Amino acid sequence: MAVRCADHCLLRGDPRVCTPTGLAPLAGAYIDAPQRFLPVLGAAFRWLTPWERMVYLREEPAPRVAAPAGVTVRRPTGSCWRSNRTSPGSPSPGAVPGSSRAAVSCGARLAVGAPAAEGRPRTAA
């Protein structure tokens, strides 16, 4: 399975069902895939460049931060939310409805944010 949003792609499942021709549209994308996909990715593309990343996982809840005086943070409604869904950093069509927020002051939109992906909190084993 391949899931793509802007220039990022996730590959999961059985790499034996992938073909180099089928992966060709992903040329130039940042691909996140388990190591078992390396043979088919190597056959599909001339160069593969590993992208090493460090991810910080915050274990404790984030502190609540109050908005500055005169600024309201709320869910966008109606014409407040307009987005080019193909631009990098914009929410994917599969973004969770109601997950975006807008900072508004005197009726003017100051900022709009939405998660690129939403996960579930880890639970103790």
C-alpha cells in the first residue's frame, strides 16, 4: 500500500506486489518504508538517499498555553478555512475533520494549523 501526501509517501504491506513501474510516480518523493522495500525501491530508482531523522517523543502532557489577549483560538468555520491541499504542509484530504484550529483577532485570521497526521497516545504495556 502506498499513501502519498504532497511530496511524502508511506509504503507498507508486502513489497512483492510492488513493481518498479508502479513506483515510478514516486520519483523525487520522500519515501518512508520498512527495509524489506529496499530491493524493489533499488530496482525502481537509480539513486536512493537515506534520510536519517531523529524524533522526539514527549512522554508527559504538554503544558496548556493561553492565547495572547484579544486572540481567540477556535475551529475554523465556513470561509475561514481555505487551503490548497496540494501545497507542502497543508492538511491532507484525509485529515481528521475538526482537528484544525485558527487564531483570530478582530475577525481577522492570524494563523491556521492542522495536523499532517494524527496518532493515538501510547498506552502502558
